[in-house]
Amino acid sequence: FANVAKMRKVYVVGVGMTPFTKPKKDPKVQPQFPELGKKAVERALEDAGLKDKRGLIEQAFVGCLFNVGAGQRILYACDIHGIPISNLNNACATGSNALYLARQSVMSGLNECCLALGVEKMKPGSLGGGGDGGATALDEHYRVMYEARGIAKAPPMAQFFGGAGREHQALYGTTDDQFAMIGEKNHRHSANNPYSQFRDVYTLDQIKSAPKVFEMLTKTQCSPTSDGAAAAIVCSEDFVIKHGLQGQAIEIIAQSARTDSPSAFDQKNKKRTMIELIGSAMARNCANDVYQQSGLTPEDVDVVELHDCFSANELITYEALQLCGEGEGGKLIESGNATFGGKYVVNPSGGLISKGHPLGVSTVCVFRSFRKFNHDCVGNWYSSMCRTKLAASW
């Protein structure tokens, strides 16, 4: 990380987001992806106070899974032309990649100001995992899951994460109730989030008795398909000073991106096959990266927005981020240390489970949460102060 330390500081000075909404069978009754993306970009520029956008944004990184060339379509509508626009598709990490590349571009000195944008217009219903019958990116994952647990008649993503949850239970004694507590918490957190797809509060019994999706996972413990967009203006310290943005700039002090470790496909490690397959080691390695880059530890963290595509993944990610010891994720949620008044506040926005999960957007909208938190710590959405601005996420 010596080279990273020598590079420039990078800041987020403006963020914009649309509400996340449930996809409709008739797409004409809802905004299309160009309109969603345009709203997010315009709100980010307005938030930054950059009224004259021409010539300010030098490069854009746009995440969108389901529309080729989405970046050009959206930015042309925003009257932003001529700049390099990179369109990204990396499944649930798409928005994360957009922000990662925007920061790299500014940090290296290539650009002074970049745009990171995520946008998604999805189909209603459960997310599939297949393709056109040929090879898919998840073939090796399916092979490992088949050898470890077999394939069931259930949504494929729920099988991956529900299988990991069952494995966690067998190894560490985690209970169905502890997974359900995550669903209860996240729906409760999103009740005051005006951007959230769901704002209803449920009791633990209601979470447990919701329609079953797979294994311990009920519907209210699974992230939905969603439509929405989020954007962030990423810039250098020189840009911040030049435009007088010091009072609103949030520094990205550490960031990491990784792919699967060999252990994810190693059948010799039979005990944690599914836990490793869903990315536990990858998340742990990323966490170690950002702790080392920042000089901080898990003890310094107060607020966490993490990838809770399913309640099982949130619990397992507690351990990967080292918020607790291995096998202690169930105890963490049951103790109240993942909500307001506890040691950490995990997914104060409601997370993917309740806020929504438009695939290309999810990580970009994390900065919408923390920008609001930074400027409105005692407001309606968040009610407790934090010691640092570090967000642990993958």
C-alpha cells in the first residue's frame, strides 16, 4: 500500500439518488433508466453546488447490468458530451466498481473530477442466475454448490446464500431466529428512509412467518428486485479548494476491490464450502486492505453499510469484516450490537433487504447514506452520533 499512500487524496462532494421502487410488469408506467440516471446525476451536481457542469466532469464510470451503453444515453440527456464514458457490468459489484474506478482516476492524477453512476431498471420477480443455455459466469459456483448440497427448485441466489446460512448453523449453532432478527432490524431501519422501497416495520414473528423462499430465508429476509439510480461526484483536493467545497467534502480514506480466493472453489475445505463460495474470504481480504490503508481497526467503526442481499450474507459478513469473531455473527445481532444504541449500526438505510437492490446501484448509494449522516446526525433518519466516517463495505 506504499504506492497508495503517495497518491492524491480523493473526496466525494455531491451525491444524488432516486427512490428505489418495485419493478412493474408494464415498464411504461414507471420511469425508464435514462430518466432515473438523469435525476441521480442532476441531484448529485445540485448537491455539490456545481451549477455549470460543462467541462467539470472529465470522465464518467457508469454501472448498469441490463442496458448496453447506458452511460452515453443518460449523460447526453444531461448535456454532458465528449468525455470518456466507461460502462460497467460486474453483477452486484457494478456500482462499487464505478466508484472504485472514479477514485483511482482522480487519485492517480489523470482527472480532477469524475462521475460515478449506478442505474438499473429490472424485471419483476426473483432474480435468476442462468443465461441462454451456454456458459455462464457462475458455472463454477454452481458446480461447487451441486457437489456440496445439490440443486433445489428455488431461486438460485437464495440457494447460494441460504446454503451458506445452513452451513453456518451446522458449524456454529446459529439459529433461524438470529437470521430473522436481521430482517426485522433492516425493515425497522428503513421505516424513516424516504428513498426506501419498503417502509413497513415487522415483528420478529412476522419476519419468521413470511413466505419461505429457501431454507431459513423468508421473503422479508431477501432483497427484492428494484429500479433506481445513484450518483457521486468524485474529485481531487485541488478541485475541492478551487470550488470552495471544503465544508461538504467527504474523503474516501481507503478502498479495496478483490475477486474470489482459491478457497471459494476448494473442495478440500468441506466444512465451509458454501460460506467460502459466497465470498467470505474475499470480503475479509478487502476488509484487511482498508484497515491497513486507513490505519483504523474494527473497533474504530461505528456505522456499517454492507451487502445484505440475504440475511445470511449480512450475518456472515459481520465476521468477514471482523466486527466479531468467527462463528459469532448470530450473537452480534442478538445482542443488539448491530442497531442504534449498540456497538455498531449496521445498514441504517435499511440495507438491500428493505431499501432495495437495483443491482448496478447498490454501492454508489452508500455514499448517499453517509453524506446524510455526516450532515444530519440528529435528524429523522439517523439518531446516534458516530466517532468516525469509516464505512466498512464490500
